Amino acid sequence: MADTYVMSNTNPTGWPIQALLSNNMHSGLFIIPDNDDPEGRFLYDPSGSYMSREMGSGRALYGPEVSPEDYLQYQLRDGPNVTVRKFATTPEEEAEIIRRADEIGGGGLAGCTTSVSEAVSGVGPFREVEKTYWPVVLDRQLRGLNRHMDEAADLESLRHVLRKP
């Protein structure tokens, strides 16, 4: 077993047009093995700019370079409305999410949430998640599943969530 974490950054930007359209920033995901083996870590940041030099063309990062804390801190630079939700996933479910993320790739311009929602849709605890373009809609879907084990909105709470079995 491991855990899959989906990050939703729902800070309004681009006032007034983007804010009125509810285009609320960004979505990403990361997977951390239960044994915290650094080699098993995975981060998917489609259409994002996190660690752009180290990440592959598909906006994925594998192994010890994956830092959930750094990723959250990076997202919090845009404002305080960032939520990371933790979901219990099996190795098979994680392999499917990673396979899909690799197949989907970088997401193109403003395709982060579409890519993340497509990568998780129908898999394990994400069975009821539908593909969406909007971070706020994905966040609402994830919250509505009532299947997340925990959530974090700042660095201290993320560290606590990462430590919990």
C-alpha cells in the first residue's frame, strides 16, 4: 500500500475574467509509498512550472527528488487556498495512475486539472471522479467522495498527514 495525494490550488487569479470564470489556478498529484522509499515517489505537475529543469517532458518527477513539502510551499506562493487530500491506494492503482499520467503527458496550456482528473478518474478511491477543466470542480469532487483519509492546507499539517499511517 501507499498513498496518493491530490493537490488543489483554488486561489483566484487573473481578476476579473479568470476569477469570474472560476479558473482557480492549478492541480497536481503525488504518490508516496507507505515505507517512504524515496525511489518509489512520484509527482505529476501537468501544465505547471514546479522544478521545470528537473522534470521530464511529461511534467513527471520520479524518485528522491520528489518533495511534497517543497511542492506545497511552491503552490502556496499563489495564496492560501491550497488543499492536499490523502487517499489510500494499492500498488496496482498507483501503477495505473502513473501509467495514465505518463500517457497523458504535460497537459499543454492550462490543462493541469484536465490531466490530473483524467489520470485518476475511475481508479480505486477515485471511481466517481469525472474529467474536468476546473481546479475548483475537481476539488469539490474529491471532497464529496468522502474517501480521503486526511487533508492538509499548510506545511505543518502536510508533515503531520505524511507521518500518519
